[in-house]
Amino acid sequence: MESLLQWIARIAGLAGALVFVVAVAARAGGLYYLGGVQAGTLLNLSAATMALAGLCYLALLVEFRRR
């Protein structure tokens, strides 16, 4: 379980960072839509995935570091 949470956190953090870079690059390039999705929505998605990564790491710290 510990390994699974760690990998979920890593993947979610990386995905959030990548979506953030794509959304900012699109918005800086003057695009409001990217693939039919608004750039602001992609920024919200990146924040949500990075929050998921943080919560997974928090769960790791709280539950599995007590041993």
C-alpha cells in the first residue's frame, strides 16, 4: 500500500506539472482553447492533480511513518 500511494503521488505530481506547463504555454501563445478545452480548465486540472499528489504524500507521512 505504501508503494502504491507513493507511485500515485509521483504520477499525479508529474501529470499536474505537465498539464500546467501545457496550459500556460497555450495561454501565453494566445490560445484560449486547447483541444476543445479552455486553458483555465486545464489550469484547474493541474491544481487538482498536484493536490492529489500532496494528499497521497500526506497519507504516507501520517499512516506509514509511525512504525
